[in-house]
Amino acid sequence: MDLKAWDASFRAHKTIIAVKNGEIVGFGDMDETGYLDRLYVHKDYQGQGIASAICDELARFDAELKDLLLRYQWWNLEPEKLVEILPLLCDPDLEKLRHFLREQLTD
């Protein structure tokens, strides 16, 4: 197993980790297109709704970004804002884009 490759993949995706009593019991991740890449639940914790909770959180995260992108007023974009947002649209860390859009929509 190439741990560096896995780490890079998780950092490029939205990753949710389920923890119970300080122990990692599951995780899932989604890429920028909304593709569910991995979904794992420890064998001792299956059948408890953990996978569903992970998927629900990933779907909520994706839906929030889509909503922010739809609400952002692209037609009213000043050149300075365009220079600011273009790198964020290409960055695999979508949380930066979410943060930018939230700031713009609350100003």
C-alpha cells in the first residue's frame, strides 16, 4: 500500500471520518465531481448507520457547494474578484472555494 498516494488522494477529496469512543470506525471520500471514491466501515461497527451518515454528510457538503455556486453573482464579477476566484476553482481543496463564496455572499 502506498501511504503517500492515499494521503494525496484524501487531501484532494472531501473526506469524512467517523469516530466512536476515540476510535476510527469508518471513512468515506468524494472527489470534486461528486464521485464517491471510497466508503469503509470497520467490521465491528457495520449495520449501525455509519456508512449512511458518512454518505449523508458528503452529499450535504456537495449540495452546499452547488448552492453557493448558483447563488454567486458571476455576471457582476469585477476583474479583481475574477483574479481571486480563478485559482480557487482549480484548487482541489474545495473548502477554500466554499469559504470564499460564503464570504462573498454574506458581505
